[in-house]
Amino acid sequence: MQVWPSRIAIVGVGLLGASVAKSIRRRVADMHVVGVVRNPEKRHWLVDSGILDSATDSLSEGCRDADVVVVATPVDRIADFVQGAAADSPPECLITDVGSTKQGIVDAVINNALATGKFVAAHPVAGSEKTGADHAIETLFDGKVTILTPSEKTPAEFVKKAETFWQLTGSRTSLLRPDEHDLVMAAVSHVPHLASSAVARLVNQDSADFIGSGWCDITRVAAGDPGMWLAICKENRSAIEQQLAKLVDSINDCRRMLIENDDAALLRWLDEAKTIRDNI
Amino acid sequence: MQVWPSRIAIVGVGLLGASVAKSIRRRVADMHVVGVVRNPEKRHWLVDSGILDSATDSLSEGCRDADVVVVATPVDRIADFVQGAAADSPPECLITDVGSTKQGIVDAVINNALATGKFVAAHPVAGSEKTGADHAIETLFDGKVTILTPSEKTPAEFVKKAETFWQLTGSRTSLLRPDEHDLVMAAVSHVPHLASSAVARLVNQDSADFIGSGWCDITRVAAGDPGMWLAICKENRSAIEQQLAKLVDSINDCRRMLIENDDAALLRWLDEAKTIRDNI
């Protein structure tokens, strides 16, 4: 068993924050996990259920003496909490997050020398359409990848620390520039999510009875939390819009092939999609 | 146990044809299932594996003495086989199919009095991205719906027979007009499939490492057989093109909301999609 980190603070204890705590407990002995949580009933439940060792509504109290602070709030709140945690935590404390967008967060923090010296932005590519700490599981990150997006100003030793920390959850780590991350995620996550919602919206009262398993697979993620996805869209507007435009072009290609009876091209189009899917 | 049908012929024994045989065997005693299959090795395997009781490459031999003929070939071959089976089977024999499109098939058969008198077009809304008789399962249709699309000329007693037959597979039955069926299926199945392929096509070498479970769900059906989906597209071109145009409009709405920072509308758009998904 590892001994570092001996104390971690989790700011915002939902599905991801609670799963970070559960997954790391498997590998680190006697770790104290403190949660920073606003709602008093939720604080009690999180400690009673054993997810947290203690809980507070005060960021400064939570971050005092922490070896690692994980900011696991919705993406539009992350940059503020990172800067608060940087001020309230010891100098050697690693600050990291779980946000699905990165450029906006890294940019918002970059001129704060204290935060930039301790913060390594992270995106564990794992999740569920379910939300809330009660759905947290210790295996959520096993075999998944956590993308780290340090800025040019992030000290190398903190990048190292962040790699060690995220590997303790069971995930592999990978480095990308924040802007690269956001473009890639628009293509493989954000736009697929919006496409799933658009597909769900084609259904009405008359057709609901005739839905098969394919539709259910495709639209599963459309049941995700709209507030969370709005926050992601706001943080990654331009990359998402670019990739949505590519998606529309691709669908319009397909329409053209249908209208023009260009069956050879349509078969190729379907075949290429199958090859990509089969290779994953 | 039922005693009807005592003999069924299955023309084209893939995933669906073989699953029809397996599912009905659970409820009908001493039923003989004959398969009409071109490939001699496949004929042997299907009989050896117990899916079929006998096999032939001759449609007329397969249909002689049959109580029910199920045409389970790709959709673009169905109408021809239905007409052949109508000529080769006894007068009281029900002919049905498993095609995912209906208007083209019903139209192609409507002026053939013999076929129209015995054929009840059917679409069991069940399947898998896997193909082939080796993936057939006896529970494939359990709890699913089979849509029957008789024409105005189909005799009522044959519609009744088709309801009885398809309920023996474990599915419920539901009646729609062929054109209604095709429009509904374009919305809930064909266009979702094409959208899934379009989403898969957004991924390239650089982004493949960062794919999460959402992408995998959304693109699962894109691994389906391109030849089968091309045949569906050819049979249902205009309804699919209409619904693809609706999908593009919806995605373009979403782009406009992103560009114009219309976050309230975007939240509503996401919320409506979630509500539809949650209600299924």
C-alpha cells in the first residue's frame, strides 16, 4: 500500500468525486478524505456511508493540510475553486480537477501564479449517465485514461505528482495541450452527446412503441444531466460548433448519396464507419 | 404446447431466420423446420446444430407442405421470394417476412393475387449488430414488438394467422400501414443508425485513445453489416432522407444556440431530449 497522499480534499462530491475517493482507498493506507460540500444533509450521508472521513462547508478548512485537492464541481465552477484551493492549501499540495473541458479552466487560472504553480488540469475519461455520489464505484477509472493538460507554466514535479495521483485511481495517464484536448473531446464526446440528443428528439408519441435496442444504445447518454452538458457546451463552444459542422456535412453527404442513388458511395460511407468502430 | 404450425419453411437462415425457428420451438411440439439455403456447407451446419430439421436449396421443395413460410433474406430480395413462395406453397399457407422496410415489399407484391392472398408483411423489431445463424437466440423476440403491415387486399384470416404466428416467437404484434411503418422506422431506427455511423466517422487516429463509454454506446450499431444497411436505405430512401433533413435541422438549431450564446434555449433542447429518453 502507498502512503501518499495521506490527506485528500474533494471539492464537490458527486459521481466523480466520490469515485476518486473510493478508487484510491484501495491502494493508499490510512488516507483521510475530507469533502467540501455545501448541503448539510449530504455531508452527513457522505460520512455515514464511509465515502468521506470528514466533511465541511468551508473550502479553507477542507484544503488546510491537504496533500491533494480534487475539484470535482461542474466545469463552470472549477477555475474559481482551483484558485481558492491554491490560496488555502500548503505549498507542496497538488491541485487537480475532473472537468471534461480544459482550455477555459487553464486560461482562467494562468495569470494566478499561486494556482499555476500547483494546479494540473485533469480529465478522467470515465463516467456514467447516472449522477450523484450514491452511484460512485471504486472501479470507475480502472483501465480508463486520464488526460492531463498542464500549461507551459506548470512545474514538472507537479505534473509527475498528478500522474502518480491519477494512476492510483486505476487509470492510465496521457498528456495533451488544453486546446488539443478540447478539440478531441468535442469529436469523441461532446458532439456525440449532442447527436444522441438530436436522435432522441426525432421520436414522438406515435413512434415510441416501435423503438428497438439500437435506438436505446444510441440515446443512452441523452439521459445525462442537461445542466452538466450545458456547462460543457459553454466551456467548449467553438470546438463543439466546429465538430457539429463536420457532422452536418457528413449527414448531408449521406443525404446526397440517397437522393442521387449513389449506392456505391453510400456503401463505402457505411463501410468506413464500420471499420473505425471495429478498430476501437 | 401448440400444434400449429407443424411445418415452417425459412428462406434465408441468418440471425433472424434462425432465431424465429429457435423461439417458436419453445412453444410448438414436434414442429418441422426446413431451411432454404444456397450454401451446401451452411445447410449441413444448420441441420447438425439442430437449428433446422432439414435443408434444401430449392424454394419449391422448401415451401411444399409448409404451414408458414418466413422470408428472412436481405430486404431487397424479399418481394421476389414472397412471390415464389406463394406459387410453391399450399393455399392455406401463411407467408410472412422479417424485413425492416415494408412499403416497397408490399407494393411489389400487390398486383400478384396469389401472393397478396397469403402474404402478411412483418417486421420484428429486434436484432443485434451481430449477424449470422450462429448468433441466433431463442429469446431474441421476447417482449419485443412485431409490426404487421397488411395491405387493404390482405384477407383478415391471414392477418389473424400472422398475429398468432408472431406471438409464438414471444413478441407482441401491432398493426401499421406500410407507409406509416417506413416513416416511423426511418425516425426510430434507420436515421439513428446513419447518425451513429456519422458520429463514428468523426474519430481519427489522434482521438481514438480518448474514447469513453458514451461514444461506444452511440456507435455500437455502426458496426452492423453495411450491405444490410445499404439495402434498407435503398428500400426506404425517401422517408430516410426526410428524417435526415429533420436531424440536420435539429443539429443546426443546436449550432445556432451555441453561436448566439442562447444558453436558455440550449438547456431546453437538452432537457426535452432527456425527457423523451427517460419516458421510453
